[in-house]
Amino acid sequence: MESLHKEYEQLIYDKEGHIVYITLNRPEKMNTVTAEMFHSWGDALTEAEKDDDVKVIIFRGAGRCFSAGAPLDQVGYVYGMKQPKPGEKAGKIPMRVKINFDHSLFMDFFRHVLLCKKITIVQMHKYCIGVAFSIAMHADLLIADEECKVGHVEERLGLAGLSLMPIMIARCGLTKALDLCLTGKMISAKQAVEWNLINRAVPRDRLEAEVKELADGLALYPRDGIAIGKVGRELVYESMGITRGAMDHAILHTFQVSRTYEDDEYNAFKQRRDKGVKDMAHEKHDLFKTLDK
Amino acid sequence: MESLHKEYEQLIYDKEGHIVYITLNRPEKMNTVTAEMFHSWGDALTEAEKDDDVKVIIFRGAGRCFSAGAPLDQVGYVYGMKQPKPGEKAGKIPMRVKINFDHSLFMDFFRHVLLCKKITIVQMHKYCIGVAFSIAMHADLLIADEECKVGHVEERLGLAGLSLMPIMIARCGLTKALDLCLTGKMISAKQAVEWNLINRAVPRDRLEAEVKELADGLALYPRDGIAIGKVGRELVYESMGITRGAMDHAILHTFQVSRTYEDDEYNAFKQRRDKGVKDMAHEKHDLFKTLDK
Amino acid sequence: MESLHKEYEQLIYDKEGHIVYITLNRPEKMNTVTAEMFHSWGDALTEAEKDDDVKVIIFRGAGRCFSAGAPLDQVGYVYGMKQPKPGEKAGKIPMRVKINFDHSLFMDFFRHVLLCKKITIVQMHKYCIGVAFSIAMHADLLIADEECKVGHVEERLGLAGLSLMPIMIARCGLTKALDLCLTGKMISAKQAVEWNLINRAVPRDRLEAEVKELADGLALYPRDGIAIGKVGRELVYESMGITRGAMDHAILHTFQVSRTYEDDEYNAFKQRRDKGVKDMAHEKHDLFKTLDK
Amino acid sequence: MESLHKEYEQLIYDKEGHIVYITLNRPEKMNTVTAEMFHSWGDALTEAEKDDDVKVIIFRGAGRCFSAGAPLDQVGYVYGMKQPKPGEKAGKIPMRVKINFDHSLFMDFFRHVLLCKKITIVQMHKYCIGVAFSIAMHADLLIADEECKVGHVEERLGLAGLSLMPIMIARCGLTKALDLCLTGKMISAKQAVEWNLINRAVPRDRLEAEVKELADGLALYPRDGIAIGKVGRELVYESMGITRGAMDHAILHTFQVSRTYEDDEYNAFKQRRDKGVKDMAHEKHDLFKTLDK
Amino acid sequence: MESLHKEYEQLIYDKEGHIVYITLNRPEKMNTVTAEMFHSWGDALTEAEKDDDVKVIIFRGAGRCFSAGAPLDQVGYVYGMKQPKPGEKAGKIPMRVKINFDHSLFMDFFRHVLLCKKITIVQMHKYCIGVAFSIAMHADLLIADEECKVGHVEERLGLAGLSLMPIMIARCGLTKALDLCLTGKMISAKQAVEWNLINRAVPRDRLEAEVKELADGLALYPRDGIAIGKVGRELVYESMGITRGAMDHAILHTFQVSRTYEDDEYNAFKQRRDKGVKDMAHEKHDLFKTLDK
Amino acid sequence: MESLHKEYEQLIYDKEGHIVYITLNRPEKMNTVTAEMFHSWGDALTEAEKDDDVKVIIFRGAGRCFSAGAPLDQVGYVYGMKQPKPGEKAGKIPMRVKINFDHSLFMDFFRHVLLCKKITIVQMHKYCIGVAFSIAMHADLLIADEECKVGHVEERLGLAGLSLMPIMIARCGLTKALDLCLTGKMISAKQAVEWNLINRAVPRDRLEAEVKELADGLALYPRDGIAIGKVGRELVYESMGITRGAMDHAILHTFQVSRTYEDDEYNAFKQRRDKGVKDMAHEKHDLFKTLDK
């Protein structure tokens, strides 16, 4: 390793020849993606894009897994609200605060990854779930270890299909995409390869080496070729509705946070407030078990 | 079963908790889709959408199969024409009559299924063919029994690929979609799963239970979540050209009914007039056999 | 065979009943696609379209393979430049010359194949690579012999993903498409079937017969049906961004020929100039070997 | 007049030869558009579309004006909420209730007018404001009396530009459209002609006769021609993003009802609650006066 | 004048420095556009595009007017049918014949003009009507003499709005476009300037000189600049649905020729058959007079 | 004035209540837009967007005019090249450097202005030309003094229509847009109002007051309303191809810098090199005079 280039919050940025590693670094929380982390992520992408020697960027996670998605204890508070105490009601967040946050994550950052001027590879191990999986799908190539699980489990918080995006359909087709997004189930990396969601599943102890070998191969391309290749993808993604998907997704996210629950409905947020995150998570897991099939 | 909610022509509407069953009920005619049936179908969908307790709608067929597509004895007469006697010529149907009919079926009804405010599942057994398959593709999830056959056999009436729609490409990709639509062959449910056309193929005696279990799982989602999820899909389907596909398909249907046959061409409609539906069907089956491969 | 209808440069045009064979005929150069050949190809397509008796067009190659893509000794000189002698610099080609050439090949001809008024089948043996593969993807049905290799090896000249087109994503999905276009690797016909890129892989000695049988089956359709089916595809391809893809691809091709190489980058064109085509080809093959995985 | 065909709530339906008049009939409330009225309007459109003798539909208003837009005393309660008493808070409306209502008005009904199978003319007198103006823009031809005022005054309830739709840009261009939608000002029919928003401004006592003469002229067209002409417009409106505009507008309407007001902001709804509709209206009028320029 | 370059049927091709004049040359028939003429027109465009010295192309008409549109005595017979004798019925034309003709005129030729690699100017005098006007709108700049009339009078043959195309809306806005296309009225060049349909109206005796002066000015641009400018327009026209408009228009044209007339409807074609072209024309003129307003 | 918030290069940022003024501050160079200036501009926009109290942003220019467009002495060197000495050739700039620069200005910054979360007004005096005019068109409202000139004079450097963007067509229609972009002429503010390019032309001594009054009126809207209004415009601009226009424009800019000049063509860049900026400007002005008409 050449050296550590810069300090990012919840993220490590390493450069090695033509390759940059962006390592999610909140291992004690399974690298769940906080607001701070994705802001760092964007800044790190920009640093790598501005460095003319960088040709390939690898996303990976420190510790046990790539990323378990959104932090279950923060979902719903990303807009800056404090979590209410048991019995309290959450304060009202102005629409513009939600719009700005959701645009910066779901539109600006997703597009940043999608149109990043370098080649991007995701090196996924153990878990790549929820928003982490959405981000990963916007990269160029996805390599996972064979034990890795992917999926949109956050649907089971009550979203019922909202994770569906054009880029997901472009990858695995509408039939599989609806299955994953409506059931919220996780699938193995091997299935994800069969379903065309990711490129390769390799044994855990081969993951790093295989990704490195691929990155080294891609780094043989000239800088101009890599930049022009991305311009080509820009045009393709615009014409197929994939870029637009990120904008619509941002709006839909703001939209859905206003949803209500009827008395006869399972409200994961109420359970979290009353029982704590862990118990809610277990309860939810048991409740939706039949959708894992 | 709670009770029978309403009487529909050629259709049964049952509600069970949060689930509604819409059962095609022309078993003696293999549930082929008449003008009456699809009008009922639309009305039944609307009833289910207006019922706040309904979360999931299941389409299924009474009797031997889900649906064998369009009624072979009525194709060409859907616009209200009487079938001419042998030797007679069919009367001329004004364009506006065709436009209105085709818009109401191929645009309005297809879009109604696609954007239905509840989650929709198709429970297919034995056959899901032609227009029935086109309708099914607009639903959210498709589960078939292992013996079920799907395909666009109506192409062999002389359409040569007209069944191709963006939603089919979004499901199974252009390569398979062109294969199915150009050859008009039927494939098994198992192949249809491999081709990403449908979600699951299960043994016949497990079909009802599996669909029920899935529907029960999906009914755990909150009503608002289900409604917002459909708004999300609306945006996705618009951006990828899928919604537009239904409009274009309606226009193309009106367009193609004006086609002519040269003397050296197999004209299934002339054969039907002269030999009757059954003999024509057998003849056509033998003629196109090589395309089944 | 009825007779030879017309003389085309580097191409043979045969008609047999309702079927026309367009045979690439530069076998000593592995049917690499020269400017002359694709102009002939367009003219031959037009001849077949104007012939009311023709229903199906089969593309195939004379000699060892279908086509090895662009002629490696001409890449970069298609605009009419002479190859510079070792040490010389290439002359400057006006933008309009590039634009006109690239539009006529990558936009007009690709669209011509895509929207050809007859049903088109590609009969691929041994190799269908680079631009030949791009052309093939615009046809209706693709049948290969089991030994056939497909891929975008020309990426390794330094393009880094530029071959990606909406029609490729529509066929095999974004995940596989990016894999092929970023690595420039070749895959076998069998894999290409699994990846949904082509329709069928058959033993070499069955290839001609299987394609013929398929074409005969498709020739059972009425002329009007075939013409209307293509109108249907036109609408679908426009709505999904596939037609637009050809225009963008033409512009991108003109765009990328202005790319530069840094001193530390592998410049295949410089190597070709200094070492000759063959040595460059071997060198490139070895260099990029890790991307074949 | 032939006869009164059917009874609609808040609407009169008259047929005269090939012409149907749909007359908004809530004159004591300036024909402001209630939920009941637009439902009737849709039903009346459907009746006229089904009647093969009808060629032209004229929208007009009973009493003093065409329509003053949304009823100021109901805005915010269209979803079925009761108006809270002074000091009370409004109850929470589930998202799905808003979605369903907004889709039925802003998407389904706007599209119904846009794609109505007959030729549609709006006969506007005195006022055509807010949602009434949005509806009018979806008709084919717009004729006003010279004193008529048009505009999006409802913006001044705090929307700040939300009325902007692709169809408005298609009519008068983005520059004028933004002016009208951001300022919420009203312009005269004469200006509206100059701005290309409407077709003609005629003296008040000539309005009915001119519209009738135009309708009679258009009724010379054959029924098939009129129906096919609408199919042509369907294609044009889809390709230019105009149809999609109605869907997006529906979603945006649901979206914006969640907006909040800061303490230093003019909240028309709070003023209405505390001072009554009339005083709020006057206050608002004075406050925004500078934007009338 | 340099010299006459080539002989075209019904067309004169002159080159003068960097400018080419394409002169419609059927003056005795008011340069109405026959199948032969538009084929020549396309070939002449191609010749001019291939000539590297040509920068600007001027379309103009020989004799009394630019063009009176479609030849009224041939409308309906463009597909090669013979005009039936009084009392006879026209023969049935296969759909593919109509599709091919309509695609070549309304899609291929319209797009050819739209995307022509040189700058195009229409020099219109006296009349530019119907299909001639549709063609003219696809050129870059339109200059008319003050007495010139433009409009879509062919609508009065029973089309009822079918001339509406995205490019017309892009020019004059939807409000004016619908007015012109639904009424079929003609407007003066001066009005056409005010309506943004054309660029300039000049006195008749200044027309040629003004167009020449403009062309000379534009010919100051470099060849590459002109070619790249057209690439820019290509992208803009694709993104705004304008290019697609030509495809849809072709399909709609094929579509509408199948329309029928009820007994109570004015059927211009029947009148033409029974009374001759001239009497039909007068009759039609009188009948639709009120729509001229 | 409250205070000066921050120091920007070549730009002044002032905040006054809910209004921010961004003042181009290179008066000695007529506020021509350098790379530094537009980077500052973007940063200033971001500062204003992040300030919850800001509702309206006004762009204006210090000194004699708003902006004279691109600095004529830097055009062609924006990518960091040094201007070659007379007789020298310019060095070759890698494509990725051009791509990155053009994307950041023509795509990212144009979109930033277009989708800016506040309401934006351009206060134009004396000149708003070339790239400054392109930027201005992406704002919400444009007010000019009566003497102000607008236009795309940079076309006369040899672009021949490249300034045409969907947003320009959306404002003034294709006919006027092509006129301005092909001739490169300037028009007065009054004409620009008539052509629908800008909103208002007022006397010079009223300009500041009128803009302030308008801004104050718009600042009456609630913060949430303003933010949601922009979300609405986002959807509209995406659906009409306007957002995409900025991406295509960036690509086209990179594309066109590779253009060449033939010996018989006026090459403004060569003249600039050999004669200096001023003499070239005068020469160019005289040469293209006839296109001012």
C-alpha cells in the first residue's frame, strides 16, 4: 500500500498504483450506511475522480461484512430528528429537509456512483443489503464471496416494493426484481449470479485476490478510454431511463416517509420505539419468514 | 371463504381476509378471454381496489386451466361482427369501433392490471396462453404449476411477432422474447422460470397452498406501503417505456386486423370459415410444428 | 439454389424460395467487416426488402467463421486515411468525414438491420466478434454452432466499455453486458445462450440444417404479418431507447477516435505501427489474459 | 336543444345534433370544481364518447363564469377530512387516500380530457382559473370571451410553481409558463391569445355563437377521422412527455399536501381557519399584489 | 449558375458555389408532391450531402408557387392503385405496400430533411400546403413571400387533426398547432411569422435575394461546423420526441387510410370519383368555409 | 445590505433578507465567464441553497453589462492549454480533460442552475450573450433592461447551430431558436420578450427596482412550497428532455473542439493567433454582418 491519502469519517481511502480502495469503516455496526458515511463516500469518489492516475475504484467493507444496509436504529431519523422516547411522538420534519437529504443520497450519490469517471468494482462479503445493495448496483462490476447475502430486507419495514429501480430491472429483469423487492428476502451470492444481479461469486479466501486481479486487468486500459467509456454509458443510461430512476427514487423516498399504519398493521417503527431495535428485528424476522421461500 | 361479494359475468369474485380471488369462470371454454370477461375483470379489479381491506389480488382460473387465451372461434369478431357463413365476406368494421375496443382491452385494461393499487399474483395452471399470458405479465408475481404451458400461440394466426411488448422484454430479455413471439411456441413453466418470465413453478397439488402462503405473507405489509409501492412502480414503468407499450400495443392491434393474405399463404381465418375451428386448429398445429423446437 | 441474383462486393446474395442468404465473402480475412462489405450488406438488405417474395433473410459467413469483426489492419483507417509508415504521424481527418462514416455504419446500418422489413436470422459459426457481433445483435434471431465464440475483443484496443448498447442490455441484462464490454473477453456459444445473448447453440454439422428449418417455419407467416410485426418492433425499440442507441453509438464512435495515450499506457495502434499487426495482436492477447477469466 | 340526456350532479349534459354541451352547474359557487363535479365530468365524457353520433364536446359554465377553480373553502379537505374548528388540528389522512384521489383527478381525469375520443372545445367566460384552467388546457380548442381571466392563483396558497405541466409549456412556452405559475397572476383572454395559451378571444355576446359555429364546422369531419385524429394526438402527447405530465402532476399533488409552514411564513390555511375564507382571500390578494404586475 | 449537375424527375438540381438549389419542377400542377418527386428529392439531398463543397441547400418551387401539397387527383392512389371508374370499388392494397410507402415518405424522407448534413432553407412563394408544409417544417429555416399561404388543408379530406406532429408543436406551440390541424385553414405568411411557424415574410420581389443573402451568410461557416451543428440537432430532436414523430406519423398515415365514412358524412373521395377533382374541391371549399375564420 | 457572506473569486455574494444576490464581478472584462467564475458561481449557488432563509437568488453583473459570454481571448484554452505563440501549434489535450471540464460546466452547472432549490431570477443589463445566455435560460425568470442584447454570437466562431438546446426550444420555439443559433445574431430585450426568450424588458433605471419587487413578492412563498415547486419542475424538465439537453450539450462541446478548417474557410482562431483578439473580433463582425438581419 502506498499510503493513506486522506482522512474520511467512517471510511478509509487507500491508493495502490492505479487502484483506489474505498473501505467502509464502521465494522462494529456492520458498515451500515449513515449520513456521514455516504457524504464521505461521495467526497472520496470525487478525490479518486480528480486523481488522473486512478483508473479503477474498489468499494469494500472493513470487518465482518460489506454492509448491512441502513442502520436499523437510525431509519426514520436520517433527517435530523431525534428519536422520540417511548410514548412520545416524533416531531414534524419540513418537506424541504427531507427533499434535500433524499436528493443528496438517492439522486446525487447514486448518480455519482453510476457515472463515476473511473471503473468501479464492488467487493462484497457476507452482506450487501438494502441501501448498500442499491448503491452497489450503480457500480460497474460486482464480485461477492460465495457466502454473501444480498437483498432488500428493508422492504419489511413496510415499503412493499419501493426498492425497485430501473437499474435493477436492467440487471436482473422485472420478474426477479419484483420478487426480491416485494418479498424482501435475501438470496445467496450464487443465486445472485444466476439471477444476473452480480458478476461473480468466489470463495471467501479468493475474494480479495480475484477483485485485485480484475482491477489490475482493467487498469491496463488507457485513461482516455476509461473516461470515454463512461460517457458512452451516460448516454445509454439516459436513453433507457436508468439515470432518471435515481431522481424518481429520491422523490419516492421523501414520499413514503409520510405513510401511516392502521391499528391492525405491523408497525416496525412503533415496535422499535417500544421494544428496542433488537427485539423488533427478531419479531420482524419471524413475522415475514414465509416470504423467505 | 367470507362470502361471494358480487356477481360478475364469466368471473367469480371472492374475498378472504385481505385477499381477493378473481377466478376466470368459463371452464367449459378453457377460460378463453371474451370481451365480456375482460370487462368483468376490470370491474372486479376496481371493486378490489376500492376495498380498503384488500391488500392482495389473486387471478386464477376455474376448471382445467388458467386460460387458453383468446377464444379461437371469436378471434376477428371481437369488434361485434357476425362470423360470415362459408363463402360470405365479413362486413367492414369502422376504424373507430376497432380503436375503441382495442384501446379498452390492450391499453386501458393492461394498464389497469399493471398499475393496480394492490399487489397482484397470477396463479396459473395447465395453460396461460396468448392474451391471457399478456395480461398475466402485467401482474406483479406469477406462480405456475409445473405442468403449465405458456406462450404466444396466436402468432401462428399470422401475426409474426406482434405480441412483443416492452414488459415482456423487461421480464425475459429481448432474445427470449423474440424467440417466443416469432415462433409462437409454448414452453413449460419450468422453462418459463429459467427464462425469467414467471417467478415460480410448483407441483400441481402445491399450487394453491403456495400462492396462498405468499399472499398471506404479502398481506403483512401496511395498506399505505402497498399503495406507495405501486406509485413507485408507476414511475419506473413510465421511465422504461413499459406503460407506453400498452398504448402502442393497442394501436398495433387495430393496425394488424387490416392485413391481407396472398393466395400462396396459409390463411387460418379462411380455413376456419371453410373447415371449422377444430380442423383449422389441428391443421395449423401440424403446419407450424417445426417452430416448436 | 435458384440462382445468383446480383453481384455484391465481398458478399454473396442467394435466394431460395422465400429465403435470402447474405453470405459474408472475405473468407481469407475471416470475413472481417470492411467499409465495402457493410455498404454491400446494406444494399443487399435493400434488395431483399424490395423483393415481395422474400420473407426471411439469413446472414452467414463463407469459410472458417462468420466474422472476426473489424479488420485489425484497418481499424483507425476506415475514414480513408492511409496507414502512416513507422515513425510517421497519421494525417488529420476532418470531423465531418468521421461523422458521415460513423453515422452510415453505426446508425444507419445498425438501424437498417434492426428495422429490416423481413425476419432476420444470423447463422454464426466459429467467430462472431466485435462489430460483427454488434450487427448480429440487431437481427431477430441468432443461432450459433457450439464452438462459436462471441465477444467484444476490440475493447482491448483501449475502448474500455464503449461497445455497450441498449440492445445488448435488452438481450442479456446490464450485469453481463458490462462484464463482456469491460473485459473484452470471448465466451462460448453455449454460455451466450445461458446469458441470453443468442437463441441457440447447435453442433457444427447441424447448424445449416437447423437454421434452414427455422427459416422455413417462419416463412409460413404471411407477408403482411411479417411487415406488421416489424412495425410493432419499431414502436417497442423506440420506446425502450434501443433505436436511439444506434445514434448515440455513432456519435460515441466519432468521439472516441480522438483519444490519446499517455506514455505509461499500452497503445495498440503504436505497437501495430512499429511491430506489425500480428505481433501487436499476440502482445495484446497476452497482456489482457487475466481479463479472460 | 334535443333533450336532456341524463342527470349528473353539479353538471348539465345536453346533446344537439353532433354536439354535446357539458355545462358546469354550480353557478352560486362560481362553478368551482368539487370532487363530485369532476367525477360527474368524467362520467359525462364517457357518455359522450360512447355515443357514436357525438363528434364535438363543448365544456362551458352556467352563470357568471366558466369556473373559478378549486373551491377555496374545500382546498385541503378534498380527501374527506372535515375542516377542523379554530384551534383544532386536522386529522391525519393516510397516504393511500390522497394517492387515490389525486390519481383520479390529476392523472385519470386530465388524461381522459386529453385523450377524449371526440373533439373538445372549452367555452370560457369571465374566469377560468386554477384547476379549471389545468383541465381546460387538456382540451383541443379554447375560446374565451374578451373579459375572461385565466391564471393559476392557487399558487398563492403556497405552492410556488407546482401548476407547471408539460402541456402548459407545449402551449405557451416555458418562459410564459413559469411567469404564470410562479407569480400566480391572472391575465386577460386577449393576453392569453398572445401568449398562445388559448385560441381565440371574442366579445362576450359573440362567445356562444362563435363556439357553436366552430363546433358545427368541426362536426363536418367523419366519425372515423375524428377517432383516428385522437390516436395521432395520443402518440404525439406520449412522445413529448405530455401524457406523463399528468401522472407526475398527480404524484406532486399528493407530495405537496405534506408541506409545513414556518412561523414567519404566510399560511393561508391557518388564516382560513382563524378568519374564515373571505377574509383570508382578501388578505392574500393584498399580500401578493406586487406579483400581479 | 455553375451548371446543371444531374437530371432528376420533376426536380431541378443547381449548384452555385457553396449553395445547392433543389427546385420542385411540376409547375403545371403547382408542384404538388408525387411519389416520383419525393424520391427525386431524397436522391438530390443525398447528392448535395455527398458534395463536400455544398454548405447550404435551398428548396424552392418552379412556376406560380412553392407547392400546393399532395396532388388532389392522386390522394388515395399513392400506393399504386388505379383510380376506380365511377361506380367501381378501389382494389385492396396489402398493408405491407402501404407501410413501405408511408415509411419511405413520412419517416425516412422527413428524417432525411430533418437531419440533412447541410443547412437547409425553404424559399416559399404563394403556397406551401399540406405535405409540402410538413416537409418544409423539417428544414432549418423557412422564408416566405408575404403573399404565401401555409396550412394543412388536406385535413378537410376527413383527417381531423392527423397532421399534428411534434416538430410543429416545437415550432408554433400546441395551441396554434391544434388550431391549424383541426380547422385545416390556411394562414398568411405574415401570420405564420407571428405564429412562429416560419422565420421571415418578405415582399415577393425580394424573396430570392433575401434567401440568397442568408444562404451566403451561412456559407461562411466551416464545413465541419455545419456537420457538427447537425449532430447537435440530432441529439436535441431525439430527446424532445421530434425524430420519433416522423415514425409515428408514418404509422398513422397507414392507419388512417383504412377509415370508413358513414352515409351522413361528407366523403370527398366519393365526390371526387363521382364529380371529378375540381368540383369536389370547390364543394369541399364551400362546405368547410366556416372553419377558415 | 446585511453583510458580505463569503469571498468568491470573480463573484460577489450578498444576502438581504430572503434574497441572495450573486454578482458577476469581472467588470473590466464585461463579466465574461471564466472557468474560475463558473466554479465560484456553483459554490455560491450551493451556499444559497444550504441557507434555509434564502428563498430567491438574483444573478446580476457588476459594471457595464451582465455578461458578454465567454472571454474571447480564452475560448479554446479553457482546458488549461497555453495559447500558442504566432506560428506555433496548440498542444494536444487529452479527451478526459475536455470531458471533465465540459461536463462540469455544461452539464453539472447548467443542471445546478436549472434545478436550484430556490427561485432564481436573472437581472440582465446591456449584454447577456453566448454561454452567459445559455446559463440564464436555465434560471426561472429573466428580466432585462430595454437596451440589453441577447444572442449566441459565439456561433460565428464556426459552430453553426451548436448552441441549440431543448430549454431554448421550450422557451421560444424551434423556429426562433434555429434563427438565433444559426445566424448568431443579437436581438434586443424587447424582441426577446416578444420571442418568449425572457420575461420582461424594463427601462434601465427601473431594472433593479423591478427585479427587487418581484423577488420580494416571490419571497412571500413558504420555504417548503419553493422546494416542492422545484421538485415539480425537475419532473417536468426530465419528461420533456430538458435535463438531458445539458448532458448532450456537454458531450457536443467536447465533440466540436476537434473540428478542423479547410483553407478556404474563415478560421477565427487562426486570425486571433495571427492578428490578436480585437482585430479578429472586428473582422468577424464585418464578415457576418449580413446574418444580423
